[in-house]
Amino acid sequence: MTKLVHNELLKLFRKKRLFVIILIIAALVPLFTYAQYQQAKTTQEKLGNADWRTKLQQEIVDTQNRLSSSRLQDDWRKYLKIRLAQQQYYLDHDVNPQAPGAPTFMRVFVENSITLLLPLLVMVAAADLVSSEASGGTIKLLLTRPVKRWKILLSKYIALLLSVSLIVTAVAFLSYTISGLVFGYGGWDMPLLTGFSPKGEELLTNNVHLIPQWQYVLMEFGLVWYVCFVVGTLTFMLSVLLRSTAAVMGIMLAALIAGAILSNMVSSWESAKYLFMVNLALTNYISGMATPIEGMSLGFSLSVLLAWAAGGLIVAFAVFTKRDVY
């Protein structure tokens, strides 16, 4: 098995897709760093004061003004009410949720990329693990070896999981290293609030507690890895089912984009909470953001995603071990 996994990793590196993905991350992080720097600079010039309390008070006023609009949709009104309660809680307890620093940038970056950007990068790495060999005919040569089919497929899947870990690690390293040049590398011990629990239009704060930012960031990256693992597994299943890599990427791209749209539109469609793409924003449970559908929780989303991943693996191994190769 070790030799099989090593062989699959060599194939991945020869295709240079992982290197391209890392280069994409290395190009995007400076772009987002500059955008955040300009935003902080503009806010400071607008307020004429670097005090974060002034900025947070201004955000509270802006949120209240938006809530006063009669044209606001119910979904956005619910989200803004929860956001307003959270902002007020931070202000009342003297906690700056946006203190500058590389750890803060890492936290904000993964929160905004967990539902689309990072899953897309994982999809690119996983889309042709099997389909490219099926369409190119090299799978026939691989299956002539005295190795059981399930072992061959398992080696590919283990290589995929290692690739997912490499991508998440690259995101953590590059976002910290590059953003630290602008914002500094401190802030790991800054206290952050977690434990918010949205319920309807209310924000329950009974379980709110302070944790150091390093622990907060570690939890978020753990959830990011989990999401990437699920998306990678489903892409892996499609790569087994379809001979066309373009078809695999097209289906997953459509699903991920649809999930990003549905998350803002499905509050009244309760059964949509069982779709994997509606459950990808796991970091929202840590920060206390409103859920797309009332009643969803971290445990529920983790279970739904695990069920989809398990189903995808079962289908992939069942098809690969039984299907005729021609």
C-alpha cells in the first residue's frame, strides 16, 4: 500500500496541479492582504480615529440604519439582528474582534473562503485522479498488476487526503507569512469570543466564553480541512463514475456555486439543510453567524457532510471494483 500511495503522489506532482494550486494561493493572499490594508486605511481616514471602538460603534449605527429599511428581506433582517447583537456584545465586553495581525487575517481569510475558494482548489486536485486514467487508457495497465482493485482505489484516495492536507497547510503558511509582512505576526494570544448560539432572530449568549486566538484559528482550520475532505471525496466519486475530467469539474463547480446562492435563499425550504453544499460554512458556527435554515447546528452539519462523504466512498468503491474496464 505504501508503494501504491507513493506512486499516486508521484503522479500528482508530475501533473504539477498541486504546484499550480499553491501558486494560486500565493497570488491571491497578497491581493486580499492589500484589500484588507486599504479597507483599514480608508476606515481610519473616514473616522479620523484609529480606536477600534469608534469603528465598531459606526458599524452598529450602519447596521441599525439598514434594519430600519422597510424593503429589507426577512432573511437579511434576521441576519442583521443577530449581527447587531453580536457587535454590541463585543463592544460591551471590550473585545476587539478585528485586531490587526497575521492571525486575524488568517481567521478572516478562511471564514470567507471555506464555502467556495478552498473547495474549488481541492476540486481541481481531485477531479482527474481516476477519470484521466480511464479516458487515457492507463487504468488498464494499472489493473493488470497483481493488486486488488480496492487497494488501487484506496491508494488514490489516501493520496487525495494527503493532497488536501497539503493545500490547507499551504493556505495557513502563506496567509500567515505574507500578511504578517503588512500587519505583523503578533496576536496569537488575543482573546476572542465564541459560543454564540443564534435562535430565530435572537442571539443566545449563555455559552459565550473567551478563548485565545490561536485556539480559535486552530478550530477554524480543522473545520476547513473537514470541508475540503468532504468536497474532495465527492469529487473523487465523480472521477470514478465519469470518464471526462471536464464533466467532473463542471458538476462540482455548479454544485458549489449553487450552494453559495442557496445559502441566502433557502430559509423557508427546510429539507434543503440535507444538501451538502448548504452545510459548508462550518466556521459560522464558531463565530455565531446566522444559519441558512433555522434549527441547523454544528453537529448537524458535520453529520450531514460525513453522510455525504461516506455515501460517496461507498459508491466509488462499489463502481470501481465491479465495472468492466474497456
